[in-house]
Amino acid sequence: MQLAIENVTKRYKKGVVALCGFSLDLQPGVLGLLGPNGAGKTTLMSILATITRATEGRVLWNRTDIAREPDVLRSVLGYLPQDFGVYPNLTAAEFLQYLAAVKGLDAATAARRIDELLELVNLTEARKRPLGGFSGGMKQRVGIAQALLNDPELLIVDEPTAGLDPEERVRFRNLLSDLSGERIVILSTHIVSDVEATATDIALIAKGTLVAHATPEALLQQVEGKVWEWVVSSADLTQAKQQYLISSTTRRSDGVHARVLGDEPPAGAQPVAPNLEDAYLFCLSEHRAGVPA
Ligand SMILES: Nc1ncnc2c1ncn2[C@@H]1O[C@H](COP(=O)(O)OP(=O)(O)OP(=O)(O)O)[C@@H](O)[C@H]1O
Ligand SMILES: [Mg+2]
């Protein structure tokens, strides 16, 4: 099982370049696709899902070009788009039955699979309720259930945790880790903590280019010895932010504890162990420094 993205460029009308010579090789595991708004995550995912065509370059699924023979991939693909819409008048079970039929599952297999999936996404009790009355988190869970109907080999989920409350988020992350195994899962987000627990690999994307592709451990190693905790007064914080790259701040009784990223610490700052958020911001800022805007 192998997905090869080779030198993909996507140019939209009016000259917007959403992806620029993007290459990435993927094996089974969970890839966290991390990048700021407008980085090109959705564009990349919709090309992989054979919804959008690349302007240049190609994508190979087990050596088959997905633009030439999309059905080879489509039959083993599960996709939860960023703007996933549901039919408000259908119940959760009816909606899944409808999509199972579209995907070509026979009625008996579909019925069994829908029961399993509703259980997996914790919606068994809500199965007979119309989707129009579902919360954002419940709709996302229906979305993931539909993406899993055909037990996909490639599962693509675009910002699945947007709009979820903290409890739903945790449940969703656990669900995704349970799904990994003999499949390639690609999960896009701009929230680092979403991929911290689940991703076996991280791809950082900014302005349509690949900034880094590494394991979480390797990304952390890149910022080892470059993260400092510095206590500043609230009054000095604004100036500190102008002077240093700060990944996060926490207010405590003795002042604001800021995590500063850089080779040299501010006076009085103490070294601390890096986290993925630090690594993400550091890589993006290095990339910005090296690439003219
Ligand atoms: N259909 C389109 N036509 C023109 N430009 C587009 C279209 N879709 C996306 N873009 C542009 O391409 C760039 C990448 O957008 P994309 O939606 O892929 O980013 P993203 O990383 O998914 O962002 P977000 O985190 O906001 O979802 C942006 O500059 C966006 O404005
Ligand atoms: Mg997007």
C-alpha cells in the first residue's frame, strides 16, 4: 500500500497557486497534515480524493496514476471533506444506508456495517433521529462513519475536529487512533494537539510547499536546546513578543511564563523540553525567514 505524490502543482483560475511542486511518499500509518489557513491542505486532499485535478505533477496509488484511472483509488477511498454537508431530513441510519447503496454495498453487508459504525462513532442511540437536529460533533461523527463504510485503505479527513468541544475532540482523536493499522490515514488540521496523540508522521505545509515531513520525535529534535521559559511581567509582554518568537504564554502569580524559541535565550530564561507546538512554530518561522513572501 503506497501513495506517492510527485511534484504536484495546483493553479486555480485568477492565478492563485495553492500547491507548488509538492512531493510526499506515504506508507500505512496516520499522517498529520499541519499548516496554517490557506496553506493548501484542502487542495491537496481534494486532489488525493480525485475531486480536483492537479495542474502539474501526478499522484500514484500503488503505482497507478489516479488522474488516469481514478476508480482504482475511489473503490478503496474514504473521504470526509472540510465542508461536509448532510441531508437534514434523513436519519443517521437512512443517510448511511443511502451512501452505502451509492458505494455499491449489498443490503445485508450494508446493514451489518452500519450497525458496527454507528456503535464505533457512538451514535447507536441517535440512529433514528433526523440529521437536521444533530450537533456539530454528531454530524462530524456521521461524516467519519460514511467515510468508513467501505473499510477504506486510504482515509482522508479534512479538519475533522473543527467546531468540536474538548470532550468530543478527545473522543474523535481516540477514534482515529483506533482506525489506524493497515491503511493510510491523512488528517489535516491547524491545531497541533489534534495530531500529537495520533500521528505517526507529520507533514508541515505552508504556502503550498512542504516544509517538513518527519516523525513527531524528529521534529522535536529539531528544536531541542532552542526552547526557553522566560518569566516577564504583563507590562513587558508586548515588547517581548516583538523581540522574540514566543510559542505560548501562561499567566501565573509571579508573572507571565513565556515559551521563547531561538538559539540564544533572553537573560534569565531557563531551558525547557520542546513540545510539538514549539517545533511547528519554529519550522514555520525558519521557512518564512528563508522564503520571500
Ligand atoms: N476554488 C478555488 N479557487 C481559487 N482559489 C482557491 C480555491 N480553493 C482554494 N483556493 C486558494 O488556494 C489556497 C489554498 O487553499 P486551501 O483551501 O487548499 O488551504 P487550507 O490549507 O485548506 O486552508 P484552511 O486551513 O483555511 O482550510 C488559498 O489561497 C485559497 O484561497
Ligand atoms: Mg482547508
